[in-house]
Amino acid sequence: SSENGTSGRGALIVFEGMDRSGKSTQARRLLNHINATTKHGAILQPFPDRNEPIGQLIDRYLKREIDFSEKALHLAFSANRWQKEPLILETIDKGVDVICDRYAFSGVAYSMAKGLDRSWVRQSDVGLPRPDIVLYFEVSPEVAKSRGGFGEERLEKEELQRNVAKEMQGLRGENWIIINANNDEDTVERDVRIAYENIIKTKELGKLTEI
Ligand code: T5A
Ligand code: NA
């Protein structure tokens, strides 16, 4: 049964999905909800984490200020996650939930969509903490396009987004919950809360083996 309460380890919750599907909006809402309604609380961990040294380079790449080769960029995104692995583990150990806004699935899907080989791409994230649940935000291209800010950063091209969506389908595991992200913010929030309440945690946090 679910240990989602005041005892035991924290949960590792991942938000994934297309650009502009509303992940960051809902990750913040879930953070506030958990902190307002539980003793254990939660922290929010975005990826890329643009405050970390490697994340600052990724940020400059996304803003078209510097260039990376595709493989170096892939490893930078992955290293940015490894940088945060100790914090994630310590936090979960203390009983606090960790909410990741994107994770290794973005890393694999974006790099594969750009043509990198799957077996090469997945290696760098093997061994990272395995999420208890992945909330996958599915949004139609038309809806995503209509939302604020689309197209500002360099990976937000339509064809790439289509390929990313295709690659993401192939990464779905049994711990994935599909969220209809075309809905309004309150409807999506309700679905996210239901998924959160139904998380079933194993005793120990697992590790990513297959991605
Ligand atoms: N990337 C990332 C890789 O290539 N490899 C990796 O390993 C990782 C981790 C930056 C880029 O990096 C790539 C993927 C990305 O291309 P990012 O920082 O997560 O990644 O990207 P952002 O641009 O910050 O975020 P997204 O584009 O993914 O947007 P979100 O978080 O899905 O959407 P959000 O919540 O910011 O909302 C977007 C807009 O829509 C509105 C919001 O108010 C906002 O204006 N909105 C809604 N409007 C109507 N109805 C709703 N339900 C709405 N929800 C939000
Ligand atoms: Na975001």
C-alpha cells in the first residue's frame, strides 16, 4: 500500500513532456500543495538546473551565446543531473519529496530526436535515482504553440518537437502517468494531485537501469 504520508522516505516525482506543456507551472503548484498539506514537505529540482556551473553553460547554449557539439551537450545535461544526485538522495532519505521538472527522459528523448544513437545516449544517466512516478504531459502541437514564450529558445523548433514526442513514447514505463495537458490549469492540477496521492513507493528508492 502507499506509504505516502508522514513516515518513510520521500517520493521522487518527475514531470516530463513537450516544451510548453505546462510542466513548470504544475511542478510549482504541486510543491505548494505538498508544503501546505504535509509535515514532510517537498523541494523543487528543475533540469536543466541553470544555477549549477554546468547548467550555466547549458543556459548560455540555449540562449545561442555559445556552441556545443551534440555529444558534449548531451553529457552536459547528464552531468547537470549527476551534480544533483547527492542532494536528491539526502532529501529523499530525510523523508522529503523531490519534484524534478524534467529528468533523464528529456535527456534521452531530445538527443535521440537529434539523431544520436540510443545505446550511447542512455549510458550517461544509468544509475541515477529512479523516479517513483513520471507525470508525462501530453499536449497537442497547436495548444503548445498558442502558449506564451514558445520559440524563444533554440530547441523549440516544430519538427524537433515532433521527433521528441515520438522518442518519449518509446520511453514510457509502468510508473508513467499520462496527463492531458491540453486542459486548463486547475483541471491539470487536479489530475496531478490524484496521481500524487496514489504513488506507491518501494521500500528503497531504485536506480535507473533501462532508460
Ligand atoms: N533538454 C532538457 C534537453 O535537451 N536535455 C535534457 O536533458 C533536459 C533536462 C530547456 C530545454 O532543454 C531541453 C528541453 C528544452 O528544450 P526547460 O528549462 O525545462 O528545458 O524548458 P522551459 O522552456 O523552461 O520550459 P518548457 O518549455 O518545457 O515549458 P513548461 O514548463 O512545460 O511550461 P510552463 O509551465 O512554463 O508553461 C508555459 C506557458 O503556458 C502557460 C504558462 O502560463 C506559460 O505562459 N500555461 C498554460 N496555459 C493554458 N493552460 C494551461 N494548462 C497552462 N499551463 C501553463
Ligand atoms: Na519548464
